[in-house]
Amino acid sequence: MRAVIGTFPALVAALALLLYVGVFVSVGRARARYGIRAPAVTGVPEFERVFRVQQNTLEQIIWFLPSLWLFALFASPLWAGLLGLVWIAARAHYAVAYCCDPETRGPGFVIAFASAAVLLVGALLAIVAHLL
């Protein structure tokens, strides 16, 4: 059972990367749909929202993934995976909300940020506890 639980963060990391792939593929589709040729990153608001979702997801995944793994290694792989799933769901909500109406993106952003922050702070506390 322990080996199965230990693979949970790996599954979540892979799902987070798939979410990111979906987000950057949507930018390519939006470029084609709205005629925005690279390297331009401005144009119609619909394209700019999709592009901004991709950029913000990239900004967030950079600290989410190491936090996920550090929490899994030093605190709990099960809780790391569960918090990681919350992050994925919240980021997906953020993406859809931002593209539909940017004013509604807040809850997805806050929940994803909070879950990543719990992973990071929890990992730091667990690391310090292991050092003591």
C-alpha cells in the first residue's frame, strides 16, 4: 500500500503538467482562431485572456511542483497528492473563469495559491523538523 501512496504525487505532477499542456495548446488554437501571429502577445481580448492564463499557469507551476515533491518527501505523499489535486482543480477553474469573464477568476487563483502555499510551508516545517 505504501508504494501505491508514494506514487500519488507522481500522478498529480503528471496531471499538473497535462493541465499546462492543455493551456499552452489553447494559446496556439487562439492564435489561429484570432489571427495573432507569433511573437505577438496582444490582440483581441479573447486571445489576451487565453495567453494570460498560460503565462500565469507557468508562473504558478514553477513553485507548485517543487513544493508538491518536498511536501511528499518530508511530510506526507498522500496529503501532497490531495493538495495537488486541489491545485489542479483550482487552476482549471481559474482558466475557464478567466477566459469567460476575467472578473470571476479570483476564487480559482486564491484556492490554487493557498494549496501551493500550504505545500510549501508544510514542506519547510517538515524539513526543519527532520533537521532537529
